[in-house]
Amino acid sequence: MEQSGKMGWLPAALLFLFFILSSYFSLSIEGDTLTPARPLADGQELISAGERFALGFFSPVETNNRYVGIWYKVSPPTIVWVVNRQRPISERNGSLSITGNGTLIITDWNSKTIWSSSSSGLVSPVAQLLDDGNFIVKEANDDGNVPRSFAWQSFDHPTDTLLPGMKLGWNLTSSLNHKLTSWTNPSDPAPGHYTMAVDLHGDPQMILWEGSNQLWRGGPWNGQIFSGIPDMLRYKIFILDFVMKNDEVFYMYNTTNTSFIVRLTVNYTGVVQRLVWLDDSQMWSIYMSEPKDQCEHVSQCGAYGICNTDDSPICSCLQGFKPRSPTNWDLREGRDGCARMTGLDCQNGTDGFVTIKEVKLPDTSRSMVDRSMGLDDCRATCLSKCSCTAYASADINGTGCIIWTTELTDIRVYSFGGQDLYVRLAAADLGAVPLASHRNNECKEGKDWELPLFDLGTIIAATNNFSMENKLGQGGFGPVYKGKLGEEQEIAVKRLSKTSAQGIDEFMNEVTLIAKLQHRNLVRLLDKDQGVLLDWQTRYNIIEGIAQGLLYLHRDSRLRIIHRDLKASNILLDKGMNPKISDFGLARIFKEDETTLNTRRVVGTYGYMSPEYAMDGCFSVKSDVFSFGVLVLEIISGKKNRGVSISEHEGNLLAHAWSLWMEGNGLKLVDGSISNSISMVEVLNCLKVGLLCVQEYPKDRPTMSSVVLMLGSKNASLSDPKYPGFFPTREPSEVESSKSKKELESVNKLSVTIAEGR
């Protein structure tokens, strides 16, 4: 279709409709400035000088209510600010004007005042929409570049969106709190349930509130980032700043290139999102989203508990602490937190500190901060206070001092970007965590286990006294070590941690199941990535091996078993790079007539859980199939499902793989280190199988018997996959996949009563 400017190809009826709509919308551009002599009527708009923002009347989706707002001039327009969010106009004939003394006023069809700003007392006032999205009131002869000269500005009254250059925080002189408050729903911009603000108590920190309850805590500023958002270290296009002065405390961001179109929002579902506009695909891409996992929700593991999404269950106690309610912890409810094993001895000075690395610092709302104090003085000060429970650096570079004198809450572990926390312990609890061999006395060895028993001395000798060189990894029970019995028998040994949150039931469950299961792709009860580069053929063999192991569990074993925690860290590789499915602590045995079970306690690892299990506690063989599909995509790409970078334009690996598949660019998913040695047929077949396994609805996913056949029949004609579970850009009403590209719906999608300029 040529865009010659001629419209002769349009049908007459369409030409007539275009004429009618153009007349109805009263297409009128008013520049960027409002004066007392020229109000803005519904149907007109102000356009910023660089044509980045527009201001005018709009209606949200599914409503005819009229609001005055500012929006990004993208398609569809995206609202970033609303004036009369609690008092809409029901007719399309409202007006926005500025009085002779500089007061902004919105009136309805009866000239009734709907909203007004404070009086500014200006002589020659004008209101101007700037190209940063700020709507300001100033004297007509001011250049508009000095914020302190503004008599009024929209940046002082944010709604649900923070734009570059806006402040999120407090003006301590005027007691003005710049905060973000969500819409009620996509059709109603009235203040909703969720508010993000800077909390000034103790060491200031970013907090997301649901009503009066803390939902998510971004943590204190550590000189570079908020302690609870380590991903900020990876932000490449943003310049971040946190200012603490006598008269104001605020967070602000800008972009490295002013051409970037970005926004930070709190949406009506209680999710904080940083979004970037992609010109090529004409859509908003999610750059950051919080809370992103279960550990992001405030104090999941209670006082002195620590949350780790890579563990199962996710909660454990800090060294020197034990669960307050062991029964609840056995049921995987950790909010009761932990209690000290040994009381502190403040008088005799025998207390010390254990270092907890790579963590989100505890809630700082009741902490004390001295930014001039060094870390050594911080430690000494903590020891001198009988009430001190922990200390940490206020700055990531090691300067400043934060001291806690109350219980430590809302701690979590990060794989990178966390900080060191120094927790005070009694001398008796400062040593290495002992082997929890005392639990052996609590276990009654059943006669049907068919297990050999080894004394502790044999295990110590086999693992070189549990040396760090022999450590393979860390799980919910504790660390795992490699070892050798005699000259040839290689073994893996789980050393139960004294503070493990997993209980006797899980331990017995795993031992019992592994003892009863025999398969070449399952770990036997009697091995880890060797660190070499995995070529495609090795990866393909691993995929097939995992599939065979799962098929055995689901169909061929004398016990029908759902693993429930299938993930990369539970796939061990022997010296021949053969995969072994491990960790059966969360597995469940199904009866012959059972197909689906429900649980009130969802356990496992986010990123691998199927939607129906994570959301409703419903699990079946199809739950394991979903986890297998995630593994397949991870093996192909060399990336984890969670944490895919912005360069891939998607929120997670499933979404990215789906988008590439729909675009016909599936091979772009392949790990770059092996892209020159792959079999295109095998890769595309595995990619399709992986996407079939991660489809949102269990009924659409294949069984493992079908998966094994699909993997073995490279030329088989497979059905097209539907959208995956947890796909962030899927339309709520979408029920079938489509080869056409879908636009990401914004909560602030709207209808505007103007047409695009020609």
C-alpha cells in the first residue's frame, strides 16, 4: 500500500466516516501554553515543544467519564498523570483554564468547579506543558527552566507514574510527600489500594504499601542502589540518585539518552514496574518488576528468618537461631520467625558476630544511622549496646553505620548485589554450624528401605571431613558434598544443617523414595556440573535423559510420583555428563486412580512452578511437565527463566522464547557459545517441545510419554504451542495463539477525543 498522500483508494463510505470523525473530534492543537485568555476545551490539547507529551481530556477504557491528564504521545497514548482523578466529568464539554492570579481550574458544562490548584498570586500567569511531562504555572516572562520559580507544578502531585526528573520523596519544609498511588482499576484512575513512598523512619527506604500494610520493601539506599533492588546495579540506561538533605529526601532517576521513553509505575494490581518504550515493536517492555518472587513480599520468614528462593522451602533461620514454632515450619509457614538458641551475654563481653553475605538488609525503619562512622567503630558501638542485634555499612563502599536494636525482619539472600550483615550471637553459637547427625536418632529405619547404613567416620573420610573442595552445592536440607567410598564408588552426601527449615518428614520422604526408585536417570541413595563447556549434543542428551527419568516417575515406576521441584539445581551430571534427577524431599506419591491433588502449602521454586500450582496449589504430572519445559528452554539458551535481560525485550525466558518462536526466529534463543555447532532440526524440535510443555493450561501440555516420542521423532509434525504460563504480554481475554504480534496492554490505555495530526 503506497502512502502517497492521496486517498483515492478509500471507499466513499470510509471517506465520509473519516470526515465525520474529524469534525466530531474538533481537531485542534493549542501549542504548549495556556493563558487566562485562552482556556482548553474538551477536544483540544496542549502539545509539549518536542511533541513527546500531550495534555487534554481523556476517557479510560470502558467508560465515558472525562478526566484531564497528561500522556505520552505513543500509540496507544499512555497516561502518566491525572488531575481530577476522584471527580470525573460525565459530559464531553468540560474546560481547563487559568485565572488572572495563576489558579488552574477545571469546570464542567455548568461552569461548576470540579478541581482547582492553589492560588499563586502571579501578575501575568501562564501554564505550560514542558517536554519532560511537567505541567507548570509561572510568570509569562520566566524562561521556565528554573524549577524553584514555578508557582505550581504537576511534578509535585504525582499519581501512579514517576517520570525522569520527578522526585519521589519528601519536601521537609512544606511536609509535601511525593508518592505514587495506583489507579483503582483500568477504568478508574481514582486512588487505588497501592502506594509507593519513601519512609523516613530510621534509615529512609522505599516501601510499597497495600492500604496500611507493607507489601514490598525496596530497602535503604546504600550509595548506589536500594538494598532490596540489586538489579539496579545492572541498569544500563538509567542514572539513579537518592538525595538526603535538611530540607528534602527524595529518589530521582534520569536516562543516559533523553530520547528514551520510560516510566516507573505502580499498577492497580500492586506491582511496581519500570517500562521502556520500544519504537520497533511499538510497545512497552517491562525493564523491572517488583515484587518479583515470594521472597520479595515483606517478612515471609519472620524475625531472624532468611528467605532464599533457590531453597525449598524458602525459609531458614539465621545461624544461632531456631524456629519459634517448629510445627508451623514443618508445614512450611515461616512467618512466626526464629528465636535465639543462646541468650546474649552483654555483661562479660563474650558476644561476637557472624557475617551473612549477599543479603537484603533488614527493615531499617527502627534502626539508627551514623553516616560519619566507619565499620570498626560501628562494630564497637554495637557491642557496647546490650540491645544491639546487628550492624552493617550504610554505604556499599564500607562507610557509614546502621545499627539495629530490635528484631531483624525481612532478610533475603541474593545471588549478587547484596550486602554484608553482621548479626550478633552468643559465643556458644559463633562456631561452625555442626552436622545435624542428632536427627538420625529420631529416624526409625524401616525394614523395607533396603538401605546400607554407614557410620559417621566413614562419611567423614569419604568427604575429606566435609571440605570446601568437596562441596557441590547447597539445598534446603543443607550443603551437599562429593565423596568416594573405597577406590571407585563415587557418592554425594547431604549434610543436614542444624538450622535447616526442612523437617524430618521431608528427609524421610526423600530417603524413602530414592531407596525405592531405580533408574539410570535418577540419583540413587548410596554428582555436579564438571564446569566444562556443554556442546549441543551433550545438552540434547541431557534433555532426553531428564525426559526418560520423568517418564519413569510418572508411568513406569511401581510408585507413581510427582517430583514438584524439578529445576536446574536438582539435575546432577555424572562424569559422563549423564543427567540424574535428584532431591525428592518435596515429591508426592499418587494412587492409581488419582490424577490431580491440591495443597494449601505451595512448595517448590518460582520460575519452574506451573501456573495452576503456584496460584491454586493444584499439582499433577502436568506440573512436572511444565517444569521440564522450563528446563528445556534454559538448556537451549543457557539462561535462567527469571532474570532475562532487557536486551531481549521480555520479562522472562518463557516470554522471550515464545516471542522468538512466533517471529520465526527460534534459533536466536540458542546459547551463543554453541551456535556454530548445533543441529537446527534438533534445536527447533526441542524448542517446540519446550514451548508445548510450558503452555498455560495443563490440558494443553503433553504427557512425558508423548514428550519422549516427540524428542525421538525429529521429523514428526507437532501441533503449534499456545502461549506459555506467566507470559507478561498476553491479553487477559486471549485464549488462542496467533501468528500476529500482540501489543502489550497498559493499565493506562485510554481513548482520547482527538485524532492524530496528519
